[in-house]
Amino acid sequence: MRKLIVCWSLLGAFVITGCQKSKDSAPSATTPIVKVERILARVHFKGFQELSTGTNATTLREVWQLAETGELRSQALDKLAPALASILSGMPASTNDDNAALVRPLLDDVLQSESILEVIDRTNRPPAWALAIRLDSQRSTVWQENAKKLIANRDPSNSTILASMTATNSWFLLGSDSVTIGSATQIDTPLWRSAAELPLQSMGTHWCRANVDWPRLTNTVPLLAAVPLPRFDIMIFGKGEGLRTEANFHLAEPMHSELEPWHLPTNTIRDPLISFTVLRGIGGWLGKQEWFRSMGLDAVPQQAVAWGQADTPFQIQVAVPVSNATNAFERLTANWVPQVNSNLLTSPVDVLSVHTNLLQISGQMMVLRPFIRRAPEPTGEFLNGGIFPVAPTTNAPPPELFEQLNKPNLLYYDWEITEHRLKQLRETLELLGILLTLPPMDEKSLAHRWIQAASPKLGNTITEITTTSATELSLVRRSHIGLNGLELIALANWIESTNFPNTDLSVAFRPPPTSRKAGPSAKPNP
């Protein structure tokens, strides 16, 4: 499913790159070739039709075939078609129903069939894109007819062309290029020029493969800028009943933080666990964040650990190592708590209280009780925070969990039982959504029913990120459908959002329903 997010994003990318005025044409052998400066994106996606004949990724096939998946998929494509049609035609979505009806059936083929997408950046010219899709004769005819109608229905005031090519070797091509009115309708990309030789190379065993210069692509497609990513390449394979995801991220600036040895609060982390996440080398990034600097701590933590427990609701906690937890607590009390409470006076959340006898800061958000406290350990001291404190159990996690961290250059490790993690996150986010501007998930919505139907099929999801150099990170994920619990909820909420396919990741407190009086003093409690 992670590949689905990539392909969805790039599906938006190839049409958003500006395809509004167009003519139907085959490539001309005499058309001058414009030098390609850089490939912004190249994606090969074998399509969900591959699942019906393969022996791997059996869980993804089961989830894809769920009735709830089909309903949510139809809802997403129904909402996506008008937006894409508006871009293709250059006309407002409100007057573009006919073009949306032409685009809608093509989107089913993009998900179902094998395709290759290419977006290129050229010297002194706007980007161009080309999409090659493998179709049978019946579907190829539909694409040819609908492409001709889209080209005829374009806004004639724009100088961008949209062109299609008669199917070659069962591959149909559609593309867009920015040209001067009246010039040849050549879509000058390597994929378009090589259409007669498709497939271009051995397709390999991967199900989806992408090479994306994300920062440069977002300059062309602002819609994608909501998700900040570096340049990356990714491959997804079916493996047994699940998926294996391999990716490399190429950083624009080198990492400067040293990877110090793991330092974990092993006595604070208790079973039964449903998730466990560790991250190190974060000091350089963390020290630049205004919200962290406002805490007034005298040192920047280099690592953090988070975990979720299954014994009570809302059991999500985090801890960071500190050299002196008492000193860190006093600094939070003096610097951070007054700032937070001054902001909370105009919110529906009660101000924080300081309990000096417990070395604990706590608050109240309806049934939630967020807290930060000192957590001494035999190996050192930690600050421990969460949203619902309970007395810890005496059950230690299995030693095998911590042994997973004994790998060279391991930067990030995340394990979860996705079925249980989904339930925990949904309950927590539903409650927080009363106070924060989080997207609601109505129990009657397709997204809610899809999560309910899919989650029992999901087991362990494990993600590891290692540093291969100062400017390169490598990711490996083993999962059932490619996404972890939080990503699945984000995908479902995104599809349900009223402005889909646009994305808004900002979160703030909801305005209080009525004016409230000034809250109590933030002075420490005895």
C-alpha cells in the first residue's frame, strides 16, 4: 500500500504539470530533440491486476478485494476525476462534468494495469510528462476515444498541448508538453520517443519502482509540497503473504549528529506492547525546532523512544534520556509551563499543573491526562511523557525486541501490531479531534468501514532506517499491505476530506465554544 501512496501522488503529479491545450498526434521523426536536463520522476507500476496472478502479497490481494476497499476506491476516484479533468482541460471543475466523465474510467485502468510514468525537467522550458499504459484492444480504444474528446474540449487560450499516441506493442501513450501555439505536438520525453521499443527494459520482480526528485518535483507540483521528502528511489516486492519495501533517501545536506549508543528506559517500558519506536541522531534537527527551544532545556537529546501498550486505552508514551532529570524538570517548570498555560487560557483545555513532590507536570483533556515526569533508571535518567498515566506492570518486554537494535548504523526502528495499533490510534485521535483540528472519521463513513474490515487481516509491520553515508538513508519495511497504522488512518482521512486530493497537515486547537475565564495559576502544587 505504500506504493499506492507514491503512485497516487505521482498520478496527481503527471496531470498537474500543466496539460490544458492539446492536439492528438503521433511523434514526428524530424522533430528536434530537446536536451533533457533531469528526470523529475520515473515510476513503473505493475498494477493491481498483477495480484490476481501472482503468488505473493496475498494479504494485500485480500484487502484489495474487500467490498469496503472497492467502495472507498470508487469514492476516491470519483473525487479525483473532476480535479484532474479541470487541469487537463483548463476549465473550472464546476463547468467540467463532461471531461470528468471522460477521465473517470481511465483512472481505474491506471490502478489496475501496468504503467510507466515519466516527468522531465528541460533546460529553459517547463516540465513535460508522458504516461505509457499497457492495455488490451478494448481499453486502448476507450483511451484513444476519450483522449481525442479531452483534446477537443480543451481551453484554446492556453499554449500547453495534450497528445496521445496510437497503441504500440499494446502500450498506449498520453502526454503533455508546453509549446508555442501552432508548433508540432511532439511530447519530447525519453519515454515518448522510445514508444516503439516498449517495454524499455526488463521489468524485474518488483511490483512498483520509482525514482523521484521530490524537491524539484514539488516546485512544479505545489500540491505535493505538503509532504516534505528528499530525493528518493523505492522498490516494492511481494514476499509471501506480505510486502517488502526498500528505499534510499538522498539528503540535500549531510547529517552532522553522531549515532551514540542506544540508551533506553528498559524498566519504564512494559509489556503488553503493541508498538515500539526508537530514533537517534535527532539532536541537530531537534535543536532547530522552536517548540523544543521554548522548553528551555540545557541540552538537546540525541535520541527518543515511544511505545504503545494494550492493557488500557490511550497508552502511548515517549521518553528521552537527560543527564539530570531533576534539573530538566525544573527548567520545564520555569520556562515552558508558563508559556503553554498562557496559550491554553483561550483553548478548551485546562492549564498544566506542576506537582513538585512527584516531579510531574500534568494536565486534563477530557478523559485524557497528559503528563511529563522524571523516570529514573539504573542506566541513567529520563523524561517520560504520555497522555494517560497508569501504574506500570512488572512484565518486561521480550529481550528479542531490544536485540533488534544491535545493527550497525541503525537510525530508526519501528515495530507494531498494526491491527491493535489501528484501534489504539483511532480511539485516541477521535478523542483528540474534539479539541484539535484533526479530520473526523464518522463511524458511518466509508473510511471507517474500510479500516474496520481491513484491520483484522493486518499483523506485524516493521520499519528500519539505516545510514549508509552522511547524505543517504536506506529504508526496509516488512508489512502486510505496505503502510503502518498511522499511515493507513492518514490515507483514509485524506480520501474522506472535503478538499481531496489537496492536503493540509496543519493541526491547531479548535476554538472554544464559549468564552472562558482565566484559568488557575500555574504555580507548583505541593
